[in-house]
Amino acid sequence: MSDLQTVIGLEIHLQLKTKTKMFCACAQTSQEAKANSSICPVCTSQPGALPVINKKAVELGSKAALAINCTIAPYSIFARKNYFYPDLPKSYQISQFEKPLAQRGHIKIKTPDGEKLISITRAHLEEDAGKSLHSIGSKNLEHTLIDLNRAGIPLLEIVSEPDINSPEEAYTYLTELKKTMKWIEVSNCDMEKGELRCDVNISLKPKEAVELGKKVEIKNLNSFKAVKDSIVYEIARQTNIIKNGETVLSDTRLWNDKEEKTYSMRSKETANDYRYFPEPDLIALKLSDEYSSEIKNSLGELPHRKKARFIKQYALNDYDANLLTANKNLSSYFENCVELGGEPKISANLIATELMGRLNANKLEIKDSPIIPQYIAELAQLLKSEKISATISKQVLDKIWEKPTSPKELIEASEMSQVSDENQIREWAKEALDKNPKAIEDFKSGNEKAIGPIMGMIMKKSKGKANPKITSSIIKELIQG
Amino acid sequence: MNAISIANKVKSGEIKATDIINDYLDRIKEKDKKINAFLEVFADSALKKAEEIDLKVAQKKPVGTLAGVPVAIKDNMLYKNHRMTCASKILENYISPYSATAVEKLLEEDAVIIGRTNMDEFAMGSSTENSAFKNTKNPLNEKHVPGGSSGGSAAAVAATMALISLGSDTGGSIRQPAAFCGVYGLKPTYGSVSRYGLAAFASSLDQIGCFTNNPEDMKLAFSVISGHDKKDSTSSILQQTEKKFDIKAIKIGIPKEPFMEGLEPKIKEEFLLTIQKLKNLGASMLDISLPNTQYALPTYYIIASGEASSNLGRYDGTRYGLNSKKADSLINFYKLSRGEGFGPEVKRRIMLGTYSLSAGYYDDYYIKAQKIRTLIKNDFKKAFTEIDIILTPTTPTTAFKFGDKLKNPISMYLSDIFTIPASLAGVCAVSAPCKNKTEAGLSVGMQFTSNHFNETSLFSILGLLSD
């Protein structure tokens, strides 16, 4: 049997960060809000109530679509997707079907084989359904309870082409998408809160075959890890079926996080006929070229572009550039440091290791950092001019973390600047070598590392102020005579 | 007395709104035992509103243009804290949580909402016999139906139990009962009156309009209820076409289509008489053709039923309305609640609509019907480049007897053959009663159709004809 190729397409639902719902003026509430506290005649589907398009949702949806390189349709229409369910108040969901908001985009992802383009088929606007509560904790309810706070919240559905070929690619695609969407502030993308939902369409086919295999849809994925794990599981399951000479059934499957398995929910053959038709209560959405380009211009520099520029302009390595473009605040913090005179690579290093470490340990965001970019810039300058050592810089950071102060002033006041006085260093070095004859022997017999303990002693003696470069050369000079 | 003079007298303090309302309430009590136009009379809230108006007048505060005018509303429009049933068991106990825009506008102009009127369930029908609650009689002859679906509203105005009533017209539901009951009935241009708060039947066709006993009141009522509404995305920002009306410059088109044959003799007679009157007034008459209107009836039933099948999905028993206590599963809950709640005609249309929207049939039915609808719209567009108004009878027959067409849905559907084309085209049309009655005392209605937002010219021509 020939090798099998995995073919994956992802359907993402993004909850758009608008103040109000997609078709009424009810506020978007948090999950903690009292059930049915943000509802009105429109989102509870009273007789005679009519939808009105939320302009902000159109704007955020367009923004998202443009950020993933889609083209905004000058003319798109809403459609009704009809099905009965208690948490769907109108018995239809207003969505878009034949003419979506945007089409033909792509996201670039990094794979071990280099960069890869994942094409986006379409992005369309729709409203969320309500929430059905069948149990509270482990206790099953006698009646299902319905909370309609979520009913009518705007969503953007982003459908990819079946261009993804591995669990890792799916993971990277999701990471890249989330990063971009958070960057442009269209969604909080918190998967646990359902602000980002992902359904996986997966099939296997012989590598050389053109036609796709039987498609299986996986739902109920609550984390990126679940997406990855469910794909790994499905590949194994489907490979097994095919290797046994059987055919994969086209069905919709639910991922069980605890058991790490998928279970069939329903066959595709018995799927609902949604009886889509154009929503007669709404007129077509007409968006001009000017509107599109205005929104496109408002996007600014997107993270992948910024990262490329950081590497080129500031000679950062891939890791640091990636880290510093994780979010908008972080990247502008970094660029602020550079603007204030901080050497880029040193600043990047200070932020990536020292500052982020302290922020993460204290569960703080960059915007809440007690250390302002000015201080990092000063530290970078002090390091660059070798006024202080890396060891001292850490001490300075500890101090200014507790009590925000200018590092320059601190160094001047506390005489923490680096000692480059060769006579002083020679004195310290002699003292240290006298106590370590073995280190001298080791070094002489070819063990370069043997000077480590000597350095350590000198640093201890000098309270970390000895210039490491000068110290190292003096030690060598003394040993070699 | 017409609405304008009543409002003026209330404004000036010459008569009290409470006296008028009491007068009308008494009349309803006396007459409606037989006619059954009302499903409910809002005596308390009507008198309360009348007292408020009288107080405003006494305090010399400004009052609205419909001060003290008793208005009946069809039972598919929401009036806050009042019951609204769509004449269906499924909504038998539904209390409106808000008011329709048209109702709000009436109240702002100090109209008094006197009650809600009977109708065919969810506005589906042409005789008001599809009401889940009762039959309304034609005030001109109680053996005959009042037409439908706004039969109660037409009968209320015809029997002077209200000065103005609101109806809704999807394929003729105002014009046909107006013709049957001998009153004026207006279906405004689609988009000119907000549909917010009108329980939807077919969203792309539904339009709120009014019944009156004269063209002046119609003009006034329309000016109150029309206008752009942000809550209805299909409501138009366009204004009435401003054109000086001169009957001698008016060109009237008479469609030369096969369906114009086979009219009831009395209707044909009145039709020819109207043409003669218009000629005498100086209007010029032209033969026109609306070739695609021959497909209007099936086109209408596919589009309207398709939309209805979706619009009526919300009546599922979960949030409000009738819900079955016998169900043992979700699917049975839906089946039993909707099975018990909806009447046969509503079920027939839901099934028809569900079918035409289904995968595999959608292109052959719904899409095809939409294409024909466009052709019909174009027929009207073309006609209105040559003429100003189209004249036809409103109905092929006068009011029929109870039970006559109930067993045969197609023959019932055919009573809307003249009214459906204007609904599909979205243009405005009005039915006006002819002076002469049949031997049975029944009335004949003439339909005047004009271009979008051209209601003013309809009021003008009706004014001339009624003089």
C-alpha cells in the first residue's frame, strides 16, 4: 500500500469584540453575567422583531478578513440557516451563504520544510446561538435551561482550504491566526471562553491521488492542544481503517478530552437540510473599495511583517523577533527602548530574558511593567559602554523592579559601575590565584574552563563590578606569566 | 364624520375624546355581537388614552393629528402589554412586550387604539375563515365573508366601529377585504411603513396599510404611519414623489391580460363605468401589457410560503406560546406544540414553503420564483414609463358566502389574482369602493396601482372620483 497523506481544513469561529450583539443593541456580556440578563425582543425572537446589522461587527469582520489577505466583497448578503433547536430562538441562524463578506485569503506558516501558504476560502459574518444547560456540575437537570445572553453575539467564520497536512501545521496555523486576530484587536480569542472555536475537517488519501478521501469533521475542541491531539488520533484511526481495507465513514465526531478519543456524533448522510435562503429582513451589505482600503490602512504593520523587519533592521535572531512580536504592546515597548537610545540587540535580550521573566513570575502584562522603556534603554547603554556587567545589570533590574528608578542615576549614586581599573583587578586576581593553585595547574594542562572558579571569586570580591573582559585577560596573563 | 373633523373638534375642545370613545365602545357592543370584527376590545386602555387627550386639551397642551380618533388594529401588530394572537391558538395567551412602530406612531398622534381585529391565522387566507377563534361577517351582507386576511379590520371600518383600522397586506390582504366590505384599503409601497412589530408572514411582501371610509382619512392615516424606521432595515429613506396632480395629464393603463376576462358581470359593469368616469374627468386611457403577471400567483405562493416556513419557525413553544405537555422528547415537543397550535392552512403553507426551500428543489422553485418576480417588477417598471396609474378591479368576484371556497384552496388563492402582482412588484395600490351595490347589497372594489412612493397621486385620484 502506498503512503497516505493527511488533508485538513479548519473552520474557525471568532467572537468579534463589539460592544453590542450582531443584530440588536443588547450588550455583549461576560460568561459570569446572570443568565438571560442581556436579551431583548430581537434576540429572543419575539413576533415582529427585526434584525439590524451592527456596523462595528462589519468593520471588525472586514478588518479580520483583510488581515488574512482576503478580498472584501463589494456586495454580500445574509442568509437564513434553518434548523430547530431550543437555544436558537428564531429557528434560524442569520449567517452568510452564497455571498460571504470576504473570500480568497491566506496565512503564511513556518514548517520544517520552509514557509507554506495556507489558503483561506472565505470569511463570513453570523450570529451565535444561545447556551443550553443540561446539567449543573455533575447533577443532571430535569429540564434543559436556556441562556440567551450569547444568542446574537457576532461571529466571524473563517474557512481554510484543505491545505494543511499535519497536526503541527494545524497548530501553527491556529497560532498564527490567533496572534494576528489579537494583534488587530478584533477578538480576545480565548478558546476556553469560546471566543475562538475550531472545527477540523480531516481525510486521508493515497499520496499520489488527486481526489480527497472521505471527510470526517471533528467538533468540541477546547484548546489548540485538543486540535492537535484529535488530529493525531484521527490519523491513526483512519489509517487503521484504510490499512484493513475498509472505508472511512463520513461523519461528524466529538473529541473527548479526557479519553483523548473521538466519538461519532452523526453521519454526514443524515445531516440537516438547512434550507438556506437570502434573509429577507436585511438588505444586501454593500461595501465600497474606499471602505476596504480605509480599513486596510488602519491595520498598520501586522506581526509577521514586523517580525521580518525586526530581524532585518535590528539584526535580532528569529527567537527574539518572534517573542517581541507576540503582541502589540510588547513590540512597541521594544521599539520605544530602541528609540530612547537602547542598543537593539541588548534591549531585546534584556526584555526577552530579564524583563519577561520577572513579568511572567508576577503574572503581569507588559503594559503593567514597573520598569519603563526608558530604564531598559539606559541599562542597554550602560551595558554597551561596559560601565556595568551583566551581573550588575541583573542587580539593577532587581532594584528598579522593586522601586522604579533611573538605572543611570542608581549606578552613579551607588557606585555600581563596572571596575575597569587594571591595577585593582590585578590585585583581586593575584589574591584569588593564590588560593587556587590547582586551577593554575588545570589551566596550564589545557583546561580553559579552569579559570571559571577564579572569575567567580573575583566577581564575589568585587561585588560583581569587575569588568569581565579585562579580568579574564589579566587572569590568563598572570597564569601564563 | 371623518377622522380629520373628529380630531379637529377634539383639539378645539368642541367634543371630548372620552365621549367619542364611549360612543364607539357602545356601538361595538351593539354591532359586534353579530359582525365579530373584534377579537378583543381594549376598553380600559382606550378610555385611559382618551382621558389623557382630554386633559391635554384642557391644559391647552398640544395634541396630535389623530386626537381622539378610534383606531382598530389587526391582531398581528404588537401593542405593548396587550394580547396579540395572530388569530392562532399557538399565540392565544401572548402579551406583547413592546409596541410596533406603526402603533407607536398612531399613539404619538393621539389616536386611540380601540381593539384588535379578527383575521385569517397568521394572515394566511382570503376570507378570515382561517381564524382559530371565530368567523367575521361582512357588514354589507352577513351571509358573506368579509374577505381576508384583514377581514376584521375591514368589517370594523365598514360597520363604523372604528374610523380607521390597520391591516397588513402580503398579497391582497387589505385590498381584497376592502373591496368585499365596501371601504377604502391601502397597501403602501413596500418599505414605506415600518414592519417592526408586525408578526411576519412573508418578510419581502408584508406591508402595513389602512382601511378608511374616505380618501382624506386614508391620506392622513398614511402620513402618520409611514416613514423611515431604523428598526426595520427594509424600511426606505425615500420620500413621496412630489408631483403636481392634474387629472388631465394623468395616463391610466388598462392591462390587456387574459385574466381580465371572466369577471363577474357586476364587476365588469362597474369597471367600465369607472373607466368612463375617469375619461369624463379628462384622464387618458391606454392599453398596457404586464405579460409576466400571468405567473404571479404561483410565484407568490412559492416566495410567500418559503419565507413563512422560516418566519413561523420561532413559534416552537420554548420561549412563549402554546407548548405541548404530552411530549416525551424534543422532536415530539416541536411536533405536538406546532401540531396543536397551527391551523390547517398555516400547516399547508409551512409544508409548501419548506418543500420549495429544500435541497434539490430550491433552484427549481424558490430561485425560479425570484427570477419571475424580477420579470414582474420589470413589467411594472416599463409600464410606469408610459402611464401613471394602472386600473383593474380589485377582485374577480364580489364577497362569496361562508364555506364556499374553504374546501378548495386554489379557488381561494384565485381571489387574490388582481392584487398579487403589485405585492410582488412592491408598488403601492389602493382599493376604492364603487357607489353601486349588487342585488345582495355587496360592494365592488376598483384597484388603482401606482409606482413606488407615489401614494399621493392615488389619494388625489380617489378624491376626484369620490366627489
